[in-house]
Amino acid sequence: MARSSAPGLLISFLVLLAGLLLAFTVGRYPISVGELFAVLAAKLTGHAPDVPPAVENVIWHVRGPRVLAASLVGAALAVAGTAFQGLFRNPLVSPDILGASSGAALGAVLGIFVSLGVFAIQALAFAAGSSLWLPYTRSDRPFGRGILSWSWCSPASSSGRCWAQVSA
């Protein structure tokens, strides 16, 4: 019997919505949920909001971009984690397995050591984190294949016909 994923998705959506409301309303300048909905409704209908201009500025210029950025970063991290889990077929996988975290830390430390700017430090951390896992992909494993080798073959096929074969 197949299980439905609808209850889990509904709960996840409600938790996300509650987190977004919390992020918009809690802060140094408190905003009520009513004021938040008034500003959003005024923007959608084109009418002037009946809240102070400071509330509108806080929502659109301070908290809005931060909440949007946090949501996008969270979604990107979720996609990256899912890609790692799918690649290694392991639900407990982490970036430490390939040395990506250590490589990124090394690149950041080197960038800080030579007094680079913020963007150069981030670029160096990304390059080092991306490149230090390459020796693992070239290492010998059982059957003479690297860690990133797999093929899409029919499980019932004894003829060895494969749709694609990837070997790193």
C-alpha cells in the first residue's frame, strides 16, 4: 500500500509559513501580523497602506530582502544536501566525506592570511573546496573504479547493455 506524502508536505508548508511570519514580525522594530497583511494587501491592490511609513519601509527594505535571501539560501542548501545523498546513496552523507569542508576552510584561511578582500576569500574558499575532492574521485576502489563511478544498466539485463556509464 502506497503512503501519501501530502500530510508531510502540508506540515512542512505550515512550518515554513509560520517561520516566515515570525521572521517578518519579530525584531528590533516589532510589527504585528495585521500590519504585515495590511502592507502586503496594499501592495497587491495598489492602494496606500494605512500603517506608518516606517512599518512599510521595515517590511520592504529591511526584513523582506533578508527573509527572501534566507529562504533562497535554505532552499539551495536543501538541494545540495539532496544531491549529495543521491550521489552517494547514503542518507547520512555530509560534505566532510569528500573533504569539501576542509578544502573550503583551507582556501578561506589562505585568503585571510594573504589579506585578500571578502569576495576573493570566498572565491578562494570555493575553488579549494571544489578542487580538493578530486583525488578521491581518482582513487582506486574495489573493481578498479573511482568513488564517482556508476552505470545505468538494466538490473535484469545479463547482456551488459547500459544506457550510460559515468566514470570519474
